[in-house]
Amino acid sequence: MAFEGLADRLQNTIQKIKGKGKVSEQDVKEMTREVRLALLEADVNFKVVKDFVKKVKERAVGQEVMESLTPGQQVIKVVKEELTALMGGDESKIAVADRPPTVIMMVGLQGAGKTTTTGKLANLLRKKYNRKPLLVAGDVYRPAAIDQLETLGKQLNIPVYAEGTEANPVDIVNNAMEKAKEEHLDYVLIDTAGRLHVDNELMDELIQIKGNVNPDEVFLVVDSMTGQDAVTVAESFNEQLDVTGVVLTKLDGDTRGGAALSIKAVTDKPIKFAGMGEKLDQLEVFHPERMASRILG
Ligand code: GDP
């Protein structure tokens, strides 16, 4: 599971201050120094770390006194609140269009887990929210991507709209919208093409699809194993496409996780879901507070 190293270090740090009946400025200084190192070691973006530590320090030194908590516990509460805020504050909801279908466009680099996540999300929408989704094969460059989506659709018993590799993605999406309306489906999930690196051609196509279909959500799928690259990728997709949310994949893996933790702070877009495995039911709604509790123990 991701964040293990970070969790160990932060829990150690917290342990030292926990029982203190009095917390001096020096104690706060030492604690924030350790928190800073722990975050940097976990690969959290350095600017994000700097802001985080500054906020914790300010609040922990001038903290509001609560009689129910010891000063040590109050400092820990500050750390937890700031860690929650760093990951996005409240759990964010998924859009619902005034007139169905709600359109969700999935974007991201090849290998990030876009196609799998599209299937997982359709599964979650049906299971948890009782919605009827349609999967759309908008990646016309890789025949394997279309096959993969069709296989996912069969496994999940969810319809897939595909036109093969010859058609234009904008036309495919328009035709898929017609089908969704005719068949009274609630969600249209568009799997789009990815590349190994961000490039202009890819972005132009995505911008075109977005302009044409005007999606209710644009979810950026990011591989949490890719370290600081994930932050750079998120910045550039967000600049061009103004994404509405992020899905972090592979959080079940042995990643330090810090880059993933930086994405919300850098893009100011919420993390909506977390991929916790390869199986189709291993997508979770992302709860910043629960994740902060998991990390801080
Ligand atoms: P795409 O190129 O972005 O469409 O990526 P795919 O959906 O084909 O996924 C690439 C690989 O990552 C596949 O082997 C998936 O099974 C795997 N994958 C996707 N999400 C997760 C996840 O949350 N956890 C793990 N462990 N593997 C994942």
C-alpha cells in the first residue's frame, strides 16, 4: 500500500509530541522539521512541503486552546487537518447533468490505467449510484485499446460503443451520445487516446473532443507510481483541458505516494477516486480525511 514510509515517519514524529502537557515553540519547530523531512522523503513536491510546514507551524504555535485535548494532541490535530486540506478537504461529488446523459471524459497518458479506470468507474456508477452507463471507445489509434474496452464491457455486462479504428473520435462521441439518449442511459464514459508523453497532437484532439461534447467531468487518470512526473503531467493536462478531477491509480502498489499528494495543491483540482488494484471493483471514492487518518494512524 502507498504511503507506508510516510505513515511510519509521521507516526513516529507524532508519538514524541503526543503526551506532552506543554508544547514549546522549540517542540513545534522540531516536529515541523521532522514532518518536512518525512514529506520530502515521500516525494511530496518541495513547494507544497514548504507551504504545508508554514501553515502547521503558524497554527501549532498560536493554537486555539481546547480543554478536551492536551497541547500535544492539539498539535497533532493541526497536522491532521492540514494533511486533509492538502488532499482536498471534503470528499467531492461526481457531477450529474440536468439533462441526461452525464458525460465524463477520461484523459491521461498511456499506461496510467485510463481504460481500466473507465470500466471501474462504470461499474461503480452502476453499483453504488444505480446508474446506467455507456462506455465509448474513443482511442482509435490502438486497436488493443478498443478490444480491451469491449472485453471490460462484456465482463461487466455494460454496453460499449465502438466504431473501430477508422472513424474520427469526435464523430464516434457524437454517435455515442445519440445512442445513449435513445437508450435512456445516464452516463457516457469516454475513453480517449493516451500517449507515452504529453504532445500537442494528443492535446489538440482532446481539446476538440471536449469542445464538441462539452463534458460534465474531465477526469485525469494519473499513475501514482510515476513520482514527480505525475505532477508535471497533471499540470500540463490541467492547463490545456481544465480537468474537473483526478483519479490516482495504483495506490495499492509500493509507491512513496508523495507526488500524488502534491497534485491537489499544484492543480487545485480534487482527487475524486483512487485505484486500489487491477480488479474491476477496486476503485474507491477518495476521502481526504480518511486517507489522512490512515497516514497519521
Ligand atoms: P491505459 O493505457 O491508461 O488505458 O492503461 P490500462 O487501463 O491499460 O492500464 C495499464 C495497466 O495498469 C494494466 O495492467 C492495469 O491492470 C493496471 N492498473 C490500472 N489501474 C490499476 C490500479 O489501481 N492498481 C494496479 N495494481 N494496477 C492498475
